[in-house]
Amino acid sequence: MTLLRSWVESANSADSQFPLNNLPYGVFTTNSLEPRCGVAIGDMILDMYAAEEAGLIELAEEPVFDVPYWNDVMELGPEAWAALRDRLTQLLAEGSSEQATVAPFLVPMTDARMELPMVVAEYTDFYAGRHHATNVGTMFRGAENALPPNWLHIPIGYNGRASSVVVSGTDIVRPNGQTKAPDADMPSFGPCKRLDIELEMGAIVGTTSELGHPVSVAQADEMIFGYVLLNDWSARDIQAWEYQPLGPFQAKAFATSISPWIVTRAALEPFRTSTPAREKDLLPYLAEPKPMLYDIDLSVTIQPEGGETATICETNYNEMYYSAPQQLAHHASSGCAMTPGDLLGSGTISGAEKHQRGSLLELSWGGKEPLDIGGGQTRSFIEDGDTLTLHGAARGDGYLIGFGTCTGTIKPAVKFP
């Protein structure tokens, strides 16, 4: 597919993240507007509340854009999602007969502040990147036992905290927690000393599955409303002490950041690609009827307080061993009911090369090989004042499908009462 041209000229630039091909969904506010749904086009945002109120958008008998979240649209289902995209394309395409009517409802991105794009119903994080799982397993269990016995058969995951999912730009407070030094008799309590990122993609579930009823991988794919960048902030020292036998808890519960724009499956359709060849055959319920991953370039930058920005990771979403539809199908296989607004974290996305590793744990090999970030500084883990930013875009013929950025700045831990 090539660039679809819009009468919003900024959307036609080859380096715009938000061309007409994209049309991602977010929630924004300004000094004069209450939080509301918006659609990104070039360097502008289409005010969906105003467009619906003016009769330009009619998705249902009752308004769906009178609330500051996209969950009501999700609940309308895939047919309504497709109708909305068609209508937005009609309104914003070059030569649209409705340009003059739509133009007053565009808001400059420079005037907007972004909010969470949906009410997060539940949050589940997976551990589905082969290179990441192998690297971490090698560090802690040795190369011969790097992958747990179940890893090649199921997408491993855990239920996280929806309440601590935050939008890009939200400061992250360093967590306090209980840790234990290897030579100590007793654990201690205090600020995390090994704070880390995990470069992930988030899949947003848009429709419901019934309690007690599984879904196929194909059905799971149709249930996904869209994708965001996701940073699964991780307190490695807290995690090391707490994770056995039940896995991550407080080490992951303090914050998860997502990018502000939901990029739809329709926008990503030209970039579908297959999961890698299987070392062991998957059980039939996890079989993919068609390519379920996407070719999306990803990177991570770090900026120390007062310092220059350095790129520390470059990889691609196509490195995942399990796709989001496979993860969703496995999640529902027990009869677990899925809900509009459920968020599924992919797991850390790492490639085979060192510069493709999606966490500082891997990049510094557990702190043994500090990473040079320029300006005479190194990092094994994140320090206070550091700003970490995830970037992502699928690259088409003369256009990008961008996600915006997913950024967070680390603030010092609070003094425990």
C-alpha cells in the first residue's frame, strides 16, 4: 500500500507518524476543552465529540463520543470499527466534499495534552520473546536450563495491575520494596536499586468473550481493537527476592506506561508477518490460520537529566515467538472471560544481537557489562532523573504508521511512612 493523501497537508509528509493510512485513536484535553476522544491526522487531532455532535459521525443510536475513553466504541464490535474508519477516511481524504465542515473540529497537537485512551479493564503481561527469555534464563539458570520446560508450548503470563497503567509522559516514582542481598541473613526495605524497562507492545481487547467459553486464534485476532507501545517498568532486585514461587508481584505493580495512540489492526494490516519456525509443534488450539505478527520497527532511547539522548536498543515486533492473538486465545482457553479494555503486554521484545535487547538487564548482562550512553556516562540500570522513551513505527511505501512515543522520567522514591 502507498500513501493515502489527506487535505490535512502535514499528514502527507513521508516522516509523519499519522498519515491518512493510520488514523489512530486517543484521548486529549486542552486548556479550553475537557478530555475527549480524538483521531490523529498529521499534526492535528480531530475532535470526535464535536464531530459526533455536529452529525458528521453516527455510529450508534446513542452517542459514543460523549465520554473520554474508547471503550464504548470497542463494544460496538468490528463492523462498527470498520464503518468508523471508512467514514474518517471519507472526511479526511484529499478532495473530500466535507473539508470545510470538518476543518473547525481539528485541534493542533501542540495545544493538546494526552490522556489514557481507554479505561483499562484488566492487565495481563506475557513472557513471550524467545531471545529475552533465553537471555534472562541463561543469566539466572545457565544456558542449558534457560527456558522453562513449558515455554515452547504455551505463552507464559501473569495478571498485573490495571490501576497502575499510565499514559506516556507520566513521571514514574522509583518503587520501594523488600530485597535481600546474597550474603545477608535478613531482607531489607528501601528504594529499588536495579530499576529497568521492558520494551513491549500492548494489544487492546475490544470485544467480550463469554465466561466458560474459549476462542480460537482467528476469533482472538478479530477481538483485538488495536495496539500501543508498552513499557513494563521492572524492579529487578525486588523481583529477584519475591518472584518464587508465584512470579512477579510488587516488582511490576508500581507502573506500566503505554503510548497515547491506539493503532488499529486495519492500519497495520499491510505489515502482517508470521511468527518464527517452531522448535516444537504447538497444540492445535494455538495454531495460526494466517500471519499474526506485524513488522514494526522499535527502539529505546535514554536521556540522563541534563544530558544528551542516546539510543540503547533497536529491534522489531516480528521477533516475538507468540503473537497477541495466540496470547489472547490461550488466556481465554480456560474459560477466562475477556473484556473490552483488557490490555495484553507482549513480553519483552529482544533480537539476537546485543543492540536489539529490550531491557537494561540484558543490555548490561545483569549489571556486569555497564552500557556506554555517551557523555562519559554508563548505565547498568536506570538512575533518578533518567527519561526512557520507546519509539515504534511500521514503514510503508512512502509513509509511516506511528504510535507516538511512550516516555517516562524517573523520580526519587518516596520516604516510607
